[in-house]
Amino acid sequence: MARSGYVPPTGTYLGTESWGLTVSGAGTLTLSAANTYTGGTQLNAGTLELGQIISAGSGTIAFTTGAQTLRLDTNGTLGNTLTGFGLGDALDLRTINPTGATFTMTGTTLTVTEAAIAGTDTNTVTINAAPAGYQYALSSDGQAIAGTQVRLEQIPAFSINDVTAAEGNAGTTAYTFTVSLSAASGTTTTVNYATSDGTALAGSDYTATSGTLTFAPGTTSRTITVLANGDTVFEPNESFLVNLSGATNATITDTQGVGTITNDDPAPTIAISDVTVSEAAGTATFTITRTGATEVPITVNYATADGTAIAGSDYTATSGTLTFAPSQAATVTQTVTVAITNDGVFEGSEQFALNFSNATGATITDAQGIGTITDNDPAPVFSIANAPTVTEGGQLVYTVTRTGDAQAAQAVTVITGAAGDT
């Protein structure tokens, strides 16, 4: 049968209680040997000791606003419930063996483990649910020291920054990301991380990495290092990602850090050669050289232009676009061929141009190739015939003959003199 009695500020209560116990003032109420704890207890001030050398027992503790002390001694496994804990409250924890005890807080369950004579014993207290956006934490993360305290803290949030750096020409460059916790936590928090490809590819551009970051109580930042591979290949800026997931005792407000690998290599160059051919060759072939490895496609426009050689009569006009595919080779060449007209006309050497413009992915260092067409036709031959005989006072008419065609007008000088003169 339940019974009630006087409960002094300091003392020990033995027996069975189903009414409810109130601890007031600065005293200590101990529920100990032979006690079966089935009722409710209101903890206003002072110290409540639960479970000291009790083999079994459980009950509900009504917590009022403020800072109270709860002593959790163990001998066997006990379970109690704490209600009324809210924002601004604090629960100082004690054990009978403070140098050998450990407190842990998992969700709403507080556990004390201590070394006992017969081995290790535990006691648990289940606290009422935390308000939205808050969680329970221990001020010393379960370390067995005087003053270990249960309190409510706002659930912190993880975030990660972005990092931009040049890749370098050799070896590796470290991209160091900082993972931050919005506020110091009284409990251990963890978060998983893993890289993923963007335009940068794991293996060729950077080294993939993954793992778990652990933030001890009070820690607000940790770092993740990703190594990017240096090279001398021209390429666009590339990016990879560091993703956060699976946070414990915290949320994530920024789940992704972006690593931008900026290109620090010069663009490749394009140059064109000059060419000299006989008009009998039929074609003039220009060589275009791309210098410098690249991962970017290159295009460049070309078109012929008249010099002393005229399109249509001396060569065939041509135009178009050359494309160089991405290549790790130091140099790559392509050609442009222009048809040459073999006309049988004496004309001397003539020239036309092959011009380059509007390059993408490269710089033009020599934008014009000169095509020289050497003439293969013989020079015209001039001859003069003897004039017929005329009477004195008449005119002598000499005929000058040119043998062979010529593009330009030809001049010949005629000098008269006595027969036999040279």
C-alpha cells in the first residue's frame, strides 16, 4: 500500500512511493536500497540521486525552469523519464564515481556509464522531445568531469565554400575547401563528403576523394583538400564538385562546393608558310602549322587574294575554314591547295596571297602566305626581214616579227645604219 511521509531536504527515503516526491531547496534526496521507484518526482532545486545501489526501478521526473542537479548513480540498468525541460533550462549531472563515469546524449536519451565494483553499469533518462530546430547537447561531450551539463542548443548547419585556383604546369595543386558549422555545438557532429565530376574529370584533371568529417564539440570548421593535376595543355576553365550529405546532429544549408580549375597555359598559335611553284606544277600547296597542345577545337578562315597573279587567269580562287581537333601533340599541320593555270603565255613570276582570319581557340602569328608562280614559258623572239629595193627618194619598209605570246606589251628598238654596221 502506498504511503507518504516527511521528506527532509537531505536524507534517504526507503520503501515504496507512489504519491510523488518534491525536492526543494539545496538538499539531496536519495532513492536507494530497497526502494522501488514508481511515482513522480518534481525537481525544483537541490540534487536528486537516482539508482544508487538500486537493482531496478523507474519513474518520471518533472523538471521546472532553471538549473537543477541530477545525480545518476548506477547498479544495474535503470530507466527514468524527465519532463518539462525547455529552452533556457540546464541540467547539471553528477555520479557517485565522477572519475570513472561517462555521459552520452543520443537524441533525447541521456546515458551514464560508470565503473562499478562488479563491472560497468549504466543508467538512462529519456528527456521530453526538443523544440523544433533544437537538439539536446552535453557541455563536455560526455566527459566525466564535474559540471557536465545537458542543455538545448539550436541545431547547427553545415556549409561549404567554393575554391578557384590555377592548375599549374606540373605536379598537383591543392584546392582546400572549408566546411563550416554555423555555431559551435555541444555534441559531436559529422558530415559525409565526396567529389563528383563537372567539366573536370576525375583521374585526368583531379583526384577523386571522399570521407567523413567529424566535428568535436566546440569545433566550427574543418577542411577538405582535393588535388588537381597540372599540365601545359591549353583548355577552358573546368570545374569539379565537393558534395556534402548525411549530416548527424546538424543540418546542411549549402550542400555543394565548386572547385574551378583555371587554365594558365597560353593558347596555341597558327602560322602559314609561303610557297613557290612553277605554273606547270598545276597546284600550289600551303602548309598551316598549329603549335601547342590543346583540348579546345581550333577553327580559322582562309581566302585567296590577287597580287600580280589574277584569279581566273593565273590561279583558281579558293576560300573555306580549317578545323584542328583537340590534340596533345606539340605541333599539327594541315594544308590548303590552290589550283594554278598553265597558260603558255610569257609573263614572268607572279604572286597571290592566302590570307587567314577569325581564328577561334588559337592565336594567328602569321596570317598571310605568299604564293609565287614562276613562269615556264620562253620569252618571245623578235626578227626583222630585209626591206625590198626601192628607188632613191622612196621609203624602205622593214617588217619586225615577234614569235611567242606575252602577257605584257613588248618593246623593240630599231636602229638604222650603213650596210654591214652592227
